Amino acid sequence: MDSKDALDPQRKSEELRSFLFLTAVMVPVLSVIVVGGYGFLVWMYQLIGGPPTH
């Protein structure tokens, strides 16, 4: 990689937009999907296997 490429303002701007998109959009969306998926799996397990017993 050339040192000239690392200082390219267009590339720097693109990397900043990519970082902001990942942190502000993708991480929250993936978090909601993972937590919702786990909750759904627990719900389906309890629907089939019955409630947990003491």
C-alpha cells in the first residue's frame, strides 16, 4: 500500500461513512436480531417442552 493512498481524502471520507454506518446501524440491528432470535428459540422450546419446573 502506498502512503499516498492512506491520505486520500475521498477514501478517508468513505472509511468514516462506513465506520459510522457499522456502528450506528448494523451493530444495533444485529443485536436486536440476536436477542430476538434467542427469545424466539426459548419461546419455541417452552411451547414444545413445557414450562421449566422447579
